[in-house]
Amino acid sequence: MSKHLLLGAIALLSATLVWLTLLWSPAGDAPGRHARLDLNAPPAGGDFQLVSANGPVRLDDLRGKVVLLYFGYTTCPDICPTNLAIIALALRALTPDELERVQPIFVSVDPQRDAPEHLADYVAYFHPSIIGVTGAEREVSAVAAKYGAAYQRSEQPGSAMGYLVDHSAYTYLIDANGALVDVLDHATPAEEIVQALRRQLATPPMSTKQAGRQGPAH
């Protein structure tokens, strides 16, 4: 493991312990079984707009940056913390210049409980670069459909949590032109994420004229 990844792992462990203490505190009972779903459909990608604690976030406005997109929710007991921790570890392995050109986005599939301000607090425990976004249920559903992301509410009778949200756990890599270029599986190692990011960072973004000639990505 490189020095950057080792230092990142130590920092990440500290942040995760704080998060577990302050944010994830079931009221006297353990959550029920949590299922990881497969993709609903082959992901096509595409532009979207949702809202963060600092206002609207639109994918097209992030042209020039490589985007890591992940769907989850803040009371996810296991899958989301695992993936976000690995993503954060990868981000900490980047140089400052590289990090400036990468934008990680966490889309909540639980808009009923995840207000933008709460999302901002949650993702900050993993890495300050991550933006948490949400929207009305129909808006979140439309974005999930573009990326083939699956999620469904799972009622938990007798649990203080009330319900869980079973969901797919893929991380989507979007290039500097806004095109979906890769789908990374759950718990892809940080080193592989870093390599995938650097491949895209090494590819110059197309001009608006070039992008228009190429047409939309499929």
C-alpha cells in the first residue's frame, strides 16, 4: 500500500469511528436484513439536476471534471459506509491537482429522511469533496433510471428505523464530457478506483463543437 493510501486509511478510520458514534445510533434494536440489488437495466447515463445543501447540482455544470456517482442513503447500515469509505480512500490517494478535477456525488435514494443539510453532514465524515444530493421522489427515481440503479423500500416491523432501502451498490464513472464510461462493482479496491480516475484525468475533454459532432453517449 502506498504512503498516501496508508495515511488515508488512518484518517478514514478515525472519521468512520466518529460517524458510527454520532450518526448511526439505532434506538435499542438492530436493523433487519439489508439486501444489495443488481442493476435494474443497462445504464445509459445522462444529465440530471438534484439539490444539495448549497443549492442545485447539475451534471452538465460539472463538465471538465471526472465524476464518481453513487446511490445510497444515510441510514444504510453497511453497504453505503463500505463504498463511501473506499471512495474516500481513493480520493485521499490523489494529488491536490487531481482532486480538484474530480467530483464525487452521493445521491440519496431515501429523500423522505435525507434532507440536503443532513446529507452534507453525512458525506463530510467520509471526505469533504463529496457532495450529497437529493430531490423529490420522482426526481430521484428519474436519475436512478438513467443509470440503471435499483432501490426499493423494505419495511422493518418492530424496528425503530421503520424501514431500510435495499439498493444496488455500483459506482458510476463519468468522464469530463459528462459521458458514462465505467461502472465499478461494490467494494472495488481503492487502488483500482484511483487507476480508473487517472485514466480519465489523462484524457483531455472534448470541446463543445467536438462533443456536438459525436452526439450523446449511449
